Amino acid sequence: MDIFEELVRLRRLGQRCALATIVEAQGSVPSCESAKLLVREDGSMVGTVGGGCIEAEVFNTAREVLHTGKPRRLKFDLSQDAAYENGLICGGQLEIFVEPILPQPRAFIFGAGHISKSLSKVAAWAGFATVVVDDRESFANRERFPEADEVLAGEYEALFPRLAVNESSFVVIVTRGHRDDLRVLRWAARTPARYVAMIGSKRKVIAVLRQLEEEGTPREALARVHAPMGLDIGAVTPEEIAVSTVAEMIAVRRNAASNWREISKAISGSERSRALVSPPRGAPTGS
């Protein structure tokens, strides 16, 4: 199997992998410079960097790199004694670079209105592959979204099974009304998406989340919803709302170390708002 073809295939499927490459080899070593080992998320491998204890350590490092998203550089000194202890007939030095190969994040944008037009453009500029979904063909079309990877028109429930949402996916809900937002969030909250966000006032968001919890959606699934979506930068226009939302998406994608959550508009970040969504039994629910 060709390592590069497999790497491309995994990225298209939205799956992570780690690639180990021998970047320097001196003396007698169990493999050659530029030899590669690809480690998939499930632990299966393609290729080799020499086998034995070296490959075992590279494999463990690759699993770590998959988890942290940060590359590692390994050095092996295969002196005669060390090589003998490890069952290797060699005596050189190896340097191996292990890097994470992350899929391009995919942003599923539900709703094809004026905010979505700006959101799709800004997200694409920021490196997200965008998929625009709406139940109106007059809105969900290539003329309105030329930059999108895909534009889908149809009933939401009919399209959900076609959407390959995984741990690297971002779901943004900006449909034309409360009812459609509810339909999409009911599905999105139970997906493995890394980021789920919905537009709306705090009052609307609380009403939607409360209804979904009453229907049986797990509280933990609702707690991770970014709603109202975006960072609180005073955004008003569609373009500004798009910038605010994509900034939040980038913070999640990059595991930003800053205190960006402090300016996130999401009510999940507020104890009082969480109490409004899930009030104790017998507690008043008025605003």
C-alpha cells in the first residue's frame, strides 16, 4: 500500500494519522533515510522504519503525537552494545521526525441566508472546508456559495445521514427560524462534532436547550453547545458575526491557551444560564 495515497485517503475521511520519517541516518542502521511509517487512529500501520524496539518506540510516540497534535523528534544511538541488547545487528545513529497529519476541518453550515454567505467565505479563508445545507434550492446553490466544498438542498432530516460528521467537524446552525434551528440541533448535539454552535438570543437559546433536555437529549451533550455562537466583540453585521464565529472556531481548533472563553457568548459558560436551562425541580423558570 502506498503511504501517500493512504494519507490522502485518511484526510478525505476526516481521520487523523501520524507520519514518522527517518530524517538522518549514519552508520549501520536497520532502515534507510526517508523511510516512513504511517500510524492510523486505530493503531494500525503502513510502512516501516526498521522494526524491532525502534519501531515500537516510534509507534508509542506516534500515538502520543496523535493525542497532542504536536510533532516529536527522536534520536537513537545504536551502539554495538545497545544494538545487541535490542536484537539489532547495527551500530549507527538514527533521527526520526514524527508529525501529526490532521484532516482539514469541515464546517457544516445549516442555513443559506445572508449570515451564512459571510460565514462560508470567512471560514473558507481560515482553512475550513465548508458544506452549506438548506431546505431551499433558491438559497442553497453554487451561485450564492461558490467557495463552498459542497452545497446541499433538501429536507434536513433526509440530508443528515449523508453528512460525514466526525471529531474534526464543526457544525454551525443559522437557519431561517427557531423551529429549523431546533430540528438541526436535536441531531447535531448527538454527533461527535468537535464544535456545535447556534445563533440566537439568550432567551431563544435557553428555550431551545430546555426543550431538547425535556425530550431526552443528555445534559452533557447540550452543555457543549456554543450558543449564542461567537465571541462577544460587539458584532452586528453579517460579516462581523461571521468573524466573531470563525474566531471562536479557530480557538477551538487550535486549543487556544488564551482566556477566549471569557468573551464567548455561549451560555454554557455561565452557571446562572446553565441553571436557567436545567432548573432544579420545583424552581421558578421565569426570566
